[in-house]
Amino acid sequence: MRPRPVPQDASPRIPWLSLIFGFGPMLPIVGGAALAWAAAGETRGLVATLTLAWACAILTFLAGVRRGLSFRTVGGPTAAQMLTMMGLFGLGVAAVAALVLGRPALATALLLAGYGALVILDPVAAREGEAPRHFARLRPLQIPLALAGLGALLALALAA
């Protein structure tokens, strides 16, 4: 029987660097969505595409965060850590492919699925000791920003 993972960080307090590097990358998603709605013509599409590309990069980065945390798990990576990492990475890559193929609504839907999974799975991982405890507080505050921006981009894509 494998030992239960040891919590990465015993404190539920969100460190200031996690606040900066947690909320900072969400701002271009929210700001880009607002700017896309305010823009017209080709500029609207360009801003939306750049915002979605940023969201893809951040989602694949967050997959890497999950993989990095698994290196510190006592007894090695858990199945949940590996499945979450591969799922997030796969959704990020599929969203890039959809974006390249000119399917922004599909790219946005894939990103919404990935970020939606994070807001649910990361607090669970924190409680299970597979991620720092502060993820249980950080992700429910951080990820809805991305979801709001992506939701606005999806509405924009569907309205087009």
C-alpha cells in the first residue's frame, strides 16, 4: 500500500508570490476579453485570438505546475496528479489546434473545460496533500477570473 502524500505546504495562507503569480496571469484574459468586446473589425478578432493564445499558454503552464508538484509527492506521483496533468495539457494543446484551425469558439470551450477542472480539482488536490494547502483558497478566487474572461470570449465568438 502506498503511503498517503504529505501536504506540500502545511499553511492554508496564500503566499504573496502566489497572489502575484496567481492573479497576474489571469488579468490578460479578463482584460483581453474586455478589449475584444470594445474593439471592432479585425482588431476585435486579433485581440480575441491573442487572448485565447495567452489562455492556452497559461493552461499548459498549469499542467506543468501539477507535474512539478508530483515530483515532491512521497512515494512518487499519484494517478490523479498524472491524469490531471495530462488532461490539462491535452486541453491546452487541443485549444491551440482549434485556434490555428480558425475555430475560436471550440478553442474557448476547451479552455473553459480546462480552467473549470482546475477550480474543482486543485482544491481537492490541496486537501489530499497533492498540492500546497493554499491552493484550496487560491484557485476558487483565481480561476473564476479566467472563466469570466473566457465566457465573455465565447459569447463574442458565438455572436459573430
